[in-house]
Amino acid sequence: MKTSNTKQKGVALILSLLFLAVFATLSAGMMTISSTSARVANNHHGANAAISAALSGLECAKYLIAHTPTFETTRNTVTDSEANTIWGNLCSTVQTQRIGGLTVGTASRFTDSFGSGDQILTGAVNFGSTGENLNVRFYRYDGDPRTILVDSTGSEGQISRRIRLDVNVAKEAQVLNYAIASRGRMWVTQNSIIHGPIYSTWDRPDIGAGLETTSDTIVEGTINTIIPLDQLQAYNIQMETLDENNLPIFDEYGNRIYSSDDKIQGQHEGINYGVDCTDMPGMNPEDYDTSMYKPLCSTIGSPSRTQTEYFPHAEGSYSTPSSSSSKQYNRKVYENQTFSNVIIPKGSHALFINCTFNDVLFVETNETYYDSTSLTNNVRFDNCNFQGTIVSDVPSTSTHWSWWTRNVLYFTGEAIFNNQSQFRETTILAPNFNINLGNTGAFESDGGNTLSGAIVGGIVDVRGNAQIQGTIISMYDTTPFSSGYVTNIGAADDGGSEGAGYVGGTIEITPDPEQLLPSGIRTPIILQPCYNTYTETI
């Protein structure tokens, strides 16, 4: 028995020692896991703190960019000299703003694997209780002075994270985000398809809505009006069917509910009220200076004959007035000719038939408006081919009722625009001219217009068949008039009234926000962050 008890005690001792070893191992393992988890948590916290610091640095960079002085130019591109001036202004801003109270040194040269260039750094800005800091670096390479790069580095202890973003030195071109931008009322009708947002600064709800569309139209973008919703409602103008909370109403299938009172009847992506972009470059006469184009041109030669026409004219007859207010023009006729860099003198009121235009066609008019045949220019183009751009003088804004019959560019038949000139961003640059794309009197089934580039006019009307790759800018302020003067897209009117006119044709307009703004529009050079270049690195 004694021997057996001794053996049992020995086994118990061995088992106890084994359990102690196991528990010791488990305890050590738990301590290791706990220590590792603490380090992981600490590293995770540090990484989050570092990226937060880098994001703060990016906000500081955006602040410095927003406070950098700029200047205006009428050219559509930025020269190396202008880019250098903007870079100098940015460096001065970084030094004077002194982010974090730090003194910033002057810009310096650097060289890396991508090349050589200039750089300026804010220095390490400390913040937080655990030593977080941020450092912002602006730099550019000699080979591309119009791209400024931003590196924002955030650090927490030994952990750092970096955010990089490109900033373009470019012309402000906000208006090109719209398919159509108008200072007057706008009607979109007759199978028109607009691949982008539209905007009107018309602010006379006492007269009517700034925008109207018919049920057969499609706007693949938002509809934007300067008039606030409450002002429209005060005048019993209903743009869309809304519920008691002023929200659009949809059926169980997600389809928008319309009523016969809605001014906007076609498909669209929503209506924005109270959108004020009246200071957007390109929407005011003082934004324009087209004088740079005229020295490139010489006066056009003699015509082959003259021909009497009226504008506006009766249906089917250019030689018959449509009303007693129509104006008579003795047109100088040019037929089957090719022109390059020519000026149409004021008072010509020319008619071009089957002609081709290369480079720049400059249409002259008196810069101070007069209701005069000799001081204005009403030009008609019939079945013409444009390999360049059409530019005009900038006549002053006039409230005289007849202005829209005097300075006119009128395109009939089939007009083809295939700009191969050095000014490819511009199709028509004719501020305060009445632009008529398509016959005002009758639908021409074999006619139509194909255009690429911006179209600028006082009032721009598009009728019949048209394919437009660019933005339409109707920049004439029509608010002094109680009726008429509507930008018609689809309706066959002549810019001076608001009747629906004939039916026929399909119009398609596609804006190109990446396109350059036409030279001749005065806009500021800006520092434009390119958010699609945002990257994070360790």
C-alpha cells in the first residue's frame, strides 16, 4: 500500500508539473498576443493619425491655392510666362501665409528621377499631443510649367503617409460644363436630346419661367435656374410636380410624375433652383475682346452680284417679308468660292452660296449699336462648308427692339463645320449677334448643321437637324423685354419672338468640359486641383 501511494503521489506531481508548464506556455502566449495586438493597435492608430495629418496638409494646400493672386487673359491657353507668374504668386502666398506660424524659405531647385524643377516647402507643422506633424511641398518640373504637384506628408512618430495631387494652371472655363447657358429664357422642344446640364440666368418670374421643355425632349443632366423656388411659387409658376415638402414625386416604378402645369415636361435629371452663376466668364459682354482675330484677315473681294432679301422672311421665300417689321437687305452675293482669313465689312449683308471658308472669317460691325443698315451686318450662308472659325466684332448691348434683325449670322441648307484652323476650340464667336442655325421659315429635310466647338451669340437658335459637339452660349441679357427673345432649341423661331414655328428635325447637343474656352473671352487663369489624380502612398 505504501508503495502504491508513493507511485500515485509521483504521478500527481508529474501531472502538476505538466499543467504548470502548459499554463506557463499559455500565459506567455497570451502575453505575446496581447503585446502584438497592442503594437498592431498602436501602429494602426499611428497610420490613421499620419493619414489624417496628410489630409489636413492637403486642406492647407487648397487654402494656399485659393488665396493665390491670379490675373485675366483673353487667350484660351496659358503661356510659359503666365505659368511662371502664377508659380511666383503661389510661392509668395506660401511664404506670407506662414502655415503653423513657420517661416518659409524661398523656392529652390531640385532634381529627381523624373527631372529637374522648382519646389517650395512649408516645413514640418507640429500639432496634437503625441507629436503629429504635416509638411506640404509644392513643386513643378521644367518640362511642364503648367502642372504644379502637391505632396502632403503626415507623420506620427516613425509612421508617415503621403498624399499627392496635381494642380493645373489653366483658364477658368466653368461655362463649358453646360450644354447650353443662356442669359435669357430658353425653350427646348421637338425631339431635342441634350447630353448635359442647361442653365438660364433669366430672373423675371413676373413674366415667366427661365426654362421650358416639351415632353419629347431629353436632358441628360440637370436643369438650372437662377430663380429661387419660392419666387416661382409666388407667381404660380410650376417647373415640376412637387409634394408638400417641395420634393419631386415618383410612381411605384421610380418614374417621375408630371402634370400639365409643369414647365419642364421632358426627361431630365432634376431641377436646381436659385443657382447664381451670373459672374461666370462668358455670360457678359465685357468678358469679350475679339480684336486679336481681325489682324489675321484681309477684306473680302468683290461680289458677283447683289440680291434683295428680307429678315425675317416669309415661309419659302427669302425675298418676301414675314411682317411689316422685317428689314430689307441688298445682299452682296458670293457663290462657289473658297476664302481664307477674310473680313466681311460692315454694311455688306453678304450671301454666300456653296462656299468654303478656311482659317478665320471675321464679321465686322459697329461696336456701338445703331439701327442702321450701313453700320450692321446681317449675313446668310447657304450650303456652306466651314474649315475654320467665324468671329465678329462685339457690338454693344442694345434694348432697341430691332437689334436682332441687324447683326445676324443665318445658316440655311446644309452647313458643315470641320474646324481645322489653329482656333479649333471655337466654331462661332459672335457676341451679341443673333445666331440662326437652320431655316427660320420652313423645315429643310435635306439640310442640317454639324458643329464642333463653342457657339457664342447674343441669342442662339437651333432648328431642324443639328449635331453639336460643344457648348452653346446665348449671352444677350433679355430681361429688359417683357416678351420675345427666347433661345429656341428645336422651335423654329427667329430670335425675336416666341412662337413655336414649324415642326421637324432632331437636335443633339453634347458639351465637352475638357475643351478649351475660345480665345477672345476674358477669364482668369486659375489653379485648378485635379481630384482624379489623388493618390495615397507610404
